[in-house]
Amino acid sequence: MYHHVKRLMYTVNVGEPDVRFGQMLLEQFGGANGELAAAMQYSVQGLNCDDPKRKDMLMDIGTEELSHLEVIGSLARMHLKPLKQGQCSKAEADPLIAVVGGGGVSLFNSQGNPWTADYLKVSGQLEVDLRSNIAAEARAKITYERLIDFTDDPGTKEALTFLMTREITHMKAFQAALETMGKGPFEIGELPPDEEYVNKYYNDSTGEGELGEDATGPWNQGGDWELVDSPAFATLASKQ
Amino acid sequence: MYHHVKRLMYTVNVGEPDVRFGQMLLEQFGGANGELAAAMQYSVQGLNCDDPKRKDMLMDIGTEELSHLEVIGSLARMHLKPLKQGQCSKAEADPLIAVVGGGGVSLFNSQGNPWTADYLKVSGQLEVDLRSNIAAEARAKITYERLIDFTDDPGTKEALTFLMTREITHMKAFQAALETMGKGPFEIGELPPDEEYVNKYYNDSTGEGELGEDATGPWNQGGDWELVDSPAFATLASKQ
Amino acid sequence: MYHHVKRLMYTVNVGEPDVRFGQMLLEQFGGANGELAAAMQYSVQGLNCDDPKRKDMLMDIGTEELSHLEVIGSLARMHLKPLKQGQCSKAEADPLIAVVGGGGVSLFNSQGNPWTADYLKVSGQLEVDLRSNIAAEARAKITYERLIDFTDDPGTKEALTFLMTREITHMKAFQAALETMGKGPFEIGELPPDEEYVNKYYNDSTGEGELGEDATGPWNQGGDWELVDSPAFATLASKQ
Amino acid sequence: MYHHVKRLMYTVNVGEPDVRFGQMLLEQFGGANGELAAAMQYSVQGLNCDDPKRKDMLMDIGTEELSHLEVIGSLARMHLKPLKQGQCSKAEADPLIAVVGGGGVSLFNSQGNPWTADYLKVSGQLEVDLRSNIAAEARAKITYERLIDFTDDPGTKEALTFLMTREITHMKAFQAALETMGKGPFEIGELPPDEEYVNKYYNDSTGEGELGEDATGPWNQGGDWELVDSPAFATLASKQ
Amino acid sequence: MYHHVKRLMYTVNVGEPDVRFGQMLLEQFGGANGELAAAMQYSVQGLNCDDPKRKDMLMDIGTEELSHLEVIGSLARMHLKPLKQGQCSKAEADPLIAVVGGGGVSLFNSQGNPWTADYLKVSGQLEVDLRSNIAAEARAKITYERLIDFTDDPGTKEALTFLMTREITHMKAFQAALETMGKGPFEIGELPPDEEYVNKYYNDSTGEGELGEDATGPWNQGGDWELVDSPAFATLASKQ
Amino acid sequence: MYHHVKRLMYTVNVGEPDVRFGQMLLEQFGGANGELAAAMQYSVQGLNCDDPKRKDMLMDIGTEELSHLEVIGSLARMHLKPLKQGQCSKAEADPLIAVVGGGGVSLFNSQGNPWTADYLKVSGQLEVDLRSNIAAEARAKITYERLIDFTDDPGTKEALTFLMTREITHMKAFQAALETMGKGPFEIGELPPDEEYVNKYYNDSTGEGELGEDATGPWNQGGDWELVDSPAFATLASKQ
């Protein structure tokens, strides 16, 4: 059961509204890596989770993201206010916001694409979902960082820094929850990989040119790695 | 530049076609965690990547996923063959496959939803993209594991085990590439989190009931964690 | 700011799980007229609303719908439980739920379509939004009614009846809020309609046949109505 | 069966083409509250309708909306004409219109989102569909009103006023059709609401702050209303 | 301006309703190659067309497709009638049709995907649009042919044969309109292709295996064709 | 099996980056008529194709389109480079590219719409698929032509001319493959059209006005054509 309190989780002060920046902010309201996506991903994972302790964590963080949705929505609304009817020129007016939405926020991204559950990653397997969440938090962090780069308004910067910080907090929590599950770093589900193929690295992009050059690194040499060169060409040669 | 060789990366043998299972397999052809999603996510990240060595890795693995797309498509097609015109009853016929597609495969998932680039996670920030890829491989691995559970056909099981194994291989490669970037485990981008808020864990879901009970764990206690109880209620109380 | 309490708003008891019915229930979880749509429509309208009293109402009801989302999600999950890995036959298994989601719920409708913000109607004009909400509640009510028709499980019927009832409650609240705004029944926004055209009813579908017959009623005769016959034909005739 | 006459329902005169305004107009051509949505919603409802008289009304109005689609499309095309190949600068050119569409209109909204049937509300229950239609007309009316605010061209204003006026006409017709169905204002379908819960108003958003304050009104007090305060908190308290 | 006459363009008689077949028919109501797609593609092309004679043809055929939409919708509705409330078992009930739509048709395809304008091909270049239309008619023709294969009901077969026939009629009309435009068979727009590259056929898929073998034909040899073997390999070799 | 070579199929040189033009180029990267659409349409058709020779052709061309995708993606990336973090002003920044994608390309069109498999036409019937491909090539050709009109950069013009030219090459190949199948120009599938209806042209749009005038041409007169005037009106008249 949910309850709402009529205060923002983080107080937002905006100096001069900036319509263009408000539109950018919609990415974190109704966009692919935004707060609704986070809230829904963790809350739905939590609803499905059979591990009672990590279920509680998913609900804690999922609920916090709803409060973030409200903060970013309020911030965007302050910046978009000049789009209210009769207060902006045609050149400024984003038609979806000004004409359809009457100058308010809606669950669209910065380009007017409607939010879709295709943004969510819900697998019902805890060690998988936690990895999806770590990645989601990393994406949200970099998005906030880039947004901060595009504003000079101190109050806006502060609020975005708070939200950005919380992504790191959640990343740490998801990482700790994953590491204490008692599973190996590449142990997903129950079925083991086939030993014949698991350590082969196929060098499927070769040569050098405008698109770079062939390289080796700890992801294809050392340890158990076996580097296999150009399997498609090898196949072709073996048939001739 | 791409070249195609007219052989599958892994030879596929199917005993008795199983239309229902063929439809399930479409998840890995045109679904959210499927091979086209993997191929496109890594190849587009590779195109954008400025780190020449990891760019090569992204192109190697992205190209391999194209070959996987062909394997899973061929496997699905073998299972769906009875849906070709005039060879199946109305009860068996999936209309999208049998009527629209003439019994062949298309870039839909198991429910007929068209593949969409909303499935992809491409941030242009390498330490973020690698985390998105690790999570993507984990999701693909569990999906193959579940598919294997639904078939008894030995040839099908073998092909799916090969594909499942390769997801673990890629996960290992992405993890090694991430760990050798020289960034801390929670270091994303350039801006540091705000120290005042980064270690606070907000207990936003409380009480006990059908939906579980409050819990603590390494994700909210120990180390630097500061557990903050029920901030919404606290706010409400402080105003009264 | 939001808080979550670990109890359902309405206690749900399910006798025998019914996978087919669980799939139907997803309409009210992630479908066009479902609880997420209601929660988001009213909460986003509330965020944008400048009338403080009706804003409060929108937030009250929007928050309640989040609790409904949790009830319907829990109910669907109970019915879908047999789809957890290894517990169902291929014939029973909905691939999106069993294979991709591991037997849990996700924000899809009964056919696996992802929830989209295109379901929402948010205009930023209060007398318009309230009408959209009245219609939304009417749709949700009839959907619950039809769902109740498809189950014999007493606990399920009870929970659905509770949720169905609440839609009527909200409909009454929205209607009262609309009627006390001090606007006429056809007064939308500021601009008056053009008196020359507003009372003309164009009879654009004529004749009789498999598709019915021409009719009159209080929607085109009596009062101020002026019935205009077949304007397209008239235009054509006038040119010949 | 349909027939088309090569004249517009309302003659459109445009002074100076205004590309930016033409793009805005696409909201009413291929957008969520636009004329195709209206035409399809009413015509499909009409096809399904078993009440012969109201079926005729749905077909009359659905057909008129097709004629409106043609008017708004013609108007948008006049304003977008400078986007025809070789006639506009890169700065002016909307790529989807100028490059993909060759300067013509397509069934997109102002942001290039493709029209989708997710915009439609078709329930197959007449008293529900009529409410959806009343709300749809209200949304279309306010959209036209806002569009009128963004143009100074007299011919454009006239045409938009005509279209705006007709939305009110249709709203009146749908309202009359609803009121004469012989159903109570909150009577939807067949199943009655549960008397125990129907008159309870849950105060689920409380406190005061940046997001407003608690309020009462005819939507939660007076008449049969029973105001229930903060059920989530109450639940929590009762368990401690 | 449009007018609707209350008779179907082709009288439809259905013996025994067949719910499963009705669902299949939705492909031609709200599916990718269905009648709404045809009606909208031709009518919107017509609206944009500057060639007065071919514009008339596009409007004639676009209008006829609206009448087809009505025929296929009526036919689907007859087959789906048992899905009306209280008349079908849970096993038969398609939730989207039975629960959400009350047993009527909506603008979805056979899998419940909403119709989208992404199905349309409108380029604003007449010699391009006509080719898109020829292809669209060919797809619609084969879809009807496959549908006819899945029914034994004589009245249904007759109606579908009528609709299938008309696709050939339109294909002939579009072909005649294209051939009399005075453009060469490969003349599109204004810019000529680069003579250096236009006759080179790149053999980019080579070898032989499960996926076939290398082949030549009139599409890569004879006439002006120059067959270029394996350019990617050649590039690689040239750099070593 | 696929192999990637680290060189572009056509070397791309860009003088001054042009962000606005880079955004336009995304149409051919992730847009409806772009290179991914071409690559996937032909490759998936090829996977399904039972005619070994034309299957080879579909794979040859499908693979070439993957190389085109890489060329256009590289070209777009060069033009979009100023959108990398910290290098562009807010006015220039497309939020989806600059904020979400970090200045790189993604599989979106010029308006930020995600690529969708709804763009593809895959029927599993060779004479139909080839027509869909001819039309697809024609659309891609005109799109490149219009893009060329919007740039003055010589290197960009050259690369686009190469890509445009190849569309004509493919159009010729598909046309030759179609013409040598041994089927008549209007022979699709197996079922013949109904002779009673196939040569009737219905004049469903009549009169003259802003929308043009009635016309005849080789698409409705001469040969076998029988011109039928205004069938809807005729029906109406016959009933009165």
C-alpha cells in the first residue's frame, strides 16, 4: 500500500526558467533511463521476488524512485512553465508540450516518445535482475551528469546532483546484494556452460582501417582464453 | 565491411519440428534479450567507441551475435516449418507467422511484438555500456536456460547450449574489459556523488504483511551505510 | 514523497491458480485501462494542476491506484505461479511470462504488449482532464466486470469486486469535482464555438442496409438542433 | 460503403505559409487527439454497436471526422509546402517531413510519432464508449483552441474555429445520447458496486508542502461520502 | 468530403461463427497489410499528390479501401460474436477482444498489436509511391489467399475472394499509372546513379553449406553486370 | 556466419561537421527506409527463401546493406561529433543524442523514434517479397537524393551518391530476379482473381473542387477496364 506526502524528497529552487533545458529534463521523467523506468523496474522485480530480504530492498529503492519521479517532474515543470498557453512564442513552443499538454509535463522523453515498458528489464531471476539494475543505475548516473553540464542554474544543479548521487547509492546497494548471494561471478541460473566453447574468443572483426585495428587484451588472452582467428574465413578455406 | 559465409556457426539438427517451441524461440530471434538486440547493441557501441582496443572487442562480439541470429533463426524456422501454407490446421496456426509471414520467421518476439531499438542500451560511455552488456548477457543466458527446459529434442538442446555458453563467454570478456579500465567499482563518468547523501539508505517500504517484512543486509548496514527510517513519515511528523 | 507499507490494500486469497485467468488479469496490471494507467494519469495531472483542492484529489486517487496496481499484480502473480520454471508444460506456458519473465508479472497487457504512455490522456486543462478521468474509470469498471465473469474463485471475485467498486467511487469524485468548477456542460477552455455551425447535425451516413438505418433522436433533433442532410451529396448536386 | 467528393467540408484559405505552424497542425492530423483518432474511434464503435439509433449517430459523426481529417491535412499541407524539395533551408527542414515525406503530410504527430490505435478507446459498452467520446471531444476542443492561439492568419483561424466548433457539436450529441439511455449517472454495465466500499474516500496524499495541502470538497465530504484518513499509516500503526 | 451509405460494398453471409478464424481476419482489419493501411496509404498520398489525374486515382482507390475496411470488419465481427460477454468459455476468450473490447473488433492485428502508421509508405514522390502501392497490393493479395485456405465457410470464402480480387485490380491500376508516367524502369527522382558503381554486383555471401550455395543469374551476370567477388576478403588481402 | 573487416565499404571524408545534417542522416541509419531496414528485410527473406539462387541474391544484398549501415553510421557520427559532452551549446544539443547517447549514433530516426521491425515487409512469398524490395529501394533512392540536396560538403555528397547508386543497382537485381520467375505481371500466389470483379474500376471519388477533378487514364479505361460510377450513390438510389 502506498502513501503520498505533499513534500518533495528534495526541495527544488529554480532561478530563471529555461524551456529548452526543461525539455531535456523530460529524459529523466519519461525517458528510457529515467525515474519512472527505475521505479517500475525495481517495484515489479520486488513484487515477483522470493528472497524476502532482497525483496524488501527492491521495494525500498523502487519507492524512493517514485519520489525521484516527483522531484524531476516538478523541476521540469518549473522550467517548462513559459509554455503555458499564451505565454510563449511559436518558435519556443514544443507543440507536444504547449499545444497537447497545455504546458505541463507528460510521460514522454525529450523527443516526445511515449514511455514504454520495453525500457524495463525484469527477468524473474535475482542474480540477473540485480545486474540489470546496476547497469540501469550507471546509465541514470551518466545521464544526470550530462544534464548538469547543460545548466548554470544553481538550484537546478543541486537537485540534479542529489538525484545523481542517489543512483550511486543504489548501485552500491544492488552490488552488495548481488555479491552476498553466494553465486560465482559468471554463475547465472542453474545450467553450466559447455566447457568446450566457453573460453574460446572468436576474432570476428579483423584487419585494420578507418574502423580501427585488431587488438588483444585481458578479454581474449591470458587465463583460460583461447583466441580463435576469423572462424568464418577458416570455414570458407576448409571447404575449398 | 561485412562478409557472409553460407554455413551456420553451429550446425543445427532438429528431429521432430515443434511449432509451439518454434514460437518460443522467436524470443531469441526478435525479442528483447535476443540475438538481434545483442548484435545491434554491441556493434553500435563499437561504432561509437573511442578506445581502440575495446572497440575491437565490441565489433568482434557484435559480429558473432549476427552469426547467432542466423543460428537461432534457422532453428526457429525448422520448428515452424509445419506452418507453411496448406500444412497446418487452423488450431495450430499462429496467424502472424502462418498467414502474414507464410510460415517463415520474422523479427518479432514470441507474442508477435515487432523488434524495437528501445530494447537497446547505448550510452556512449564505456564503463556504462560494458555494465549494460554484462546485464544483457545475463538475461540472454537465463532465457536460453529456460528454453532448454521446454524441449527434449537433442539437436535443439545442443544448439541452444552452444548459444547459452557463448553468453557466458561474452560476459567474461565484458567483465575483464571493465575491470581493466582503471576506474573504481562505483566510478561512473566524471562527477563525484555528493558525500552528504551517497551513503544514506532510505527505508521507504516498512511494516510487515503479505508483501514481506523489513530487513537489513550488507546493502543497508555495515561499512559506510547510514540507515534512515521512513523519510516520508518523518517529514509528515516534523510538520505537525 | 512516497512511502510503501508491506501490506496489500485489500487482502487477496486465491484457491486454485488459473494460469489462463492470470494472463487475462494482466490487462488491469499493464493494459490500456489498467491500474498503472490510472495511477500515472491522475498523478501526472495532479503534478501539473494549479487548482490546489482538485490537485489534492488527483494525488489522493493517483496514489490509491498505485496500491491497486500492487493488488492486481499480486493477484495475477498468484494465478501465474505455475508458470515458474520447471512447473508447467509447454502447452500451458506463455513464452513471454514463462521464458522471458520467469513466471512473474511484468508491465504487459494480456497479449504481451508493453505498457505505453500513449494510453494516458493528460491535457493540462482541468475540465478536460476530469472528463478523461470519468471515461477512464468507466472503462476500468466494465473491464473488471468482464473479468469477474471469467472466474469462479471466491477470493478472486472478492478482490476484483473491491477494485471494480473503487472505480465507481473515483468516478463519483471526478464528477463532483467537475460539476463544482462553475463551467457549463459544454464549456471547454475559453473560446466560444461558432454559433453558425454549433447546432448543425450533419447526416453523413444514410440509407438502410446491413449496417442499419437512418435514425433521429435527441442528439440530432429537438432543442437547438438543425438536421442537415447528406452534405457531401448536396455539394455534388450543387456543382452539376 | 464510402464515397468521396472532391471538395473540402470547409474551404481553406491560407495567406503566408508557416512551416512551424504546419508542423503543430499535424497533432490534429496524426496525433493522439486528432481527426483520424476521432474518425476511427467512432466508426469502429459504430461497427460494433447493437443499438441501431446510436449506431447511426456514431457512423454520422465518424464519417464527418474523416472529412475533418481531410480539412486539417489540406491546411497542414498548405503551411508545409515550403518543405518541398529544393525550397527550404536546412535550418527550416523537419527531416521527417522534408526528407522522408518530400514535404507532404503523413500520419505522424507534431513530433514525428506515428499514429497508433493505442490512442483509441473502444470498449464495446455503449454507456462507456459515449463517455470516452465526450472526453475525446473535450480534448480535441482544447487542442484546437491552443492552436488558434499560435496563428495570426485569418483563413487558418477560420478553418480551425470551424473544426473546434464541431467538437462541441459532437460533445452535445454524445451527451444527449448518453443521457437518454436510461441508466443512472454512475451505472456502468450490470454489476453493482460493493456498498461497503463505494462511498469511502481514502485520503492517500497528506501533509502540506511544495506540492500543496490537504483539502476537502464535494468529492470527499457531504452526501454519502465517508472520509478515511491515511489508510497506509493506519495499517502500519495497527500492526505495531 | 466523405459520405457513408449503410450498406456493405459486398454482402457478407457467415454460416457458423469461428472465433479462431475471426481473430485471423483482424490481420486485414488492423494489421500491417490490412485495409486501413491501404486506405490511409493511398488517401494520404492522394492528398499530397500534384498530378491531378493520378491524384484522382489515389482517392478513388483509397476510398474503396475504406469500404473494404468495413466489409472485413463486419466479417470479423460475425466470426467473433461468440466472444460477447457471457457467451464464451475462458479457453476460447481472447482477453483483448472479450475482456477489453466486449467481443467487438478493434484496430489491432491478429496478435493484438495496435495499428501503427509505421505500416505506411508515403514518400511524396509519385514513381516511388506507386511502387510502394504495387508491393502493398501484392502483400494484401497473398494474405487473403492464405486466409481463404483456413476457412470452409462458403460465404466467408466468397467475401474474401472478392476482396482478394480487388487487390489485383488495384495492382493493375497502379502499374498502368506508373508505366505511363514517362520515366524509365530504374529512373527514380532526378539524380542519376554513379556509372562507376551502378552495374557492379558484389558477391558478399559466399561458400556453400546449410545456407545454400553461390549462384549466378540474370541479376548478377549478362547485360551490363560486372560480378565482383567477396569485396571484404579482397580488402583484407590487399592490406596484408 | 558473418565476418567483419575493419574498413568501410566506401571511404568517408567530411570537411566541417554539420550537426543538423548529421541528425538528418539518422533517417538512413535507424529510419523507416534506412540501411538497417534494408539489411534486415533482405537477410530475413533470404533465411526463409526456398529458391536457392534467389536466396543467394537476397543474402548478397542483405550483407551489403550491413556494410552500408556502417558507412552511414560512420558518416552520421562524424557530423554529430560536436554533440560529445562539453563540446556543444544547449541550443545545438539534441537531447537524445547529446544527453542520452553521449554524442554517438543510435538506432533512431531523425526524430528520435526507435527503429522498429514494423518497417519491414517479409511475406514469405518470393514474387511478393521482390516487389516489396523494389519499392524499398525506390524509397531509399529518393531519400538519399533529398539528403544530397541538403549538404554542400563534397566528401559527404560523394559517400551519399555511392549509397544512392547502390539502391538502383539492387533495384535492377530484384527486378531481374522477379521477371525471370516465370510468373505473369499480376500473378501473385496460386488463387486466380474473380473474373467478375477484377476489371471493374470503381469511381469512388467524384466531383470537382479544391481537391481536384474526376479523371480517366489507362488505369481505368481502355483494355479490359470497365468504369463503374459512384457505386455508393448508385446503391442509395437503387433502394429509394
